Amino acid sequence: MRAAAAVLVTVVHAEGSVPREPGAWMAVQGGRLFGTIGGGRLEHEAIALANSGQLALPHEQRFALGPSLGQCCGGVAWLRFEAID
């Protein structure tokens, strides 16, 4: 699996209270970030996944924004990870 030059992370669906609406995005290129999906643990986890090189891109993942993630929003966000070359 070849690492992407950068990874585009987009909020594709949201239910309940979430930090950003569908369409919000950020690009992750190593230690550089452009844009935001709302900050907090959700963004931290998304950055770690984007930088891991372990995802088969494109990839979608559901995040419950409750105590298990350390977020108090209580909603659910689905993120899409895509390679940018």
C-alpha cells in the first residue's frame, strides 16, 4: 500500500449534535493541516488515522461523539478519507 501525498477528510454525514456539518473538510499532509472538521478528539483521531498509512483509501468511518471518544457532543459523524496525490 502506497502512502498518499495527503489525505482529504470530509464529514459526509452527521446525526445529532456534532462540531461541523456535512461538507466540512480538512487535508492532512504529515504534520500539516488545512481546514478543520471541528477540533477536539474527533479531529485528533481523524489526523492519526490519516497519518497512519494503514487505511485502504477511500475509506469511510463512523465516530460516536460521546464519552468513549472524549467528546461531549453526543451525536454521530461519518468521515470519508480520500487520497490526494
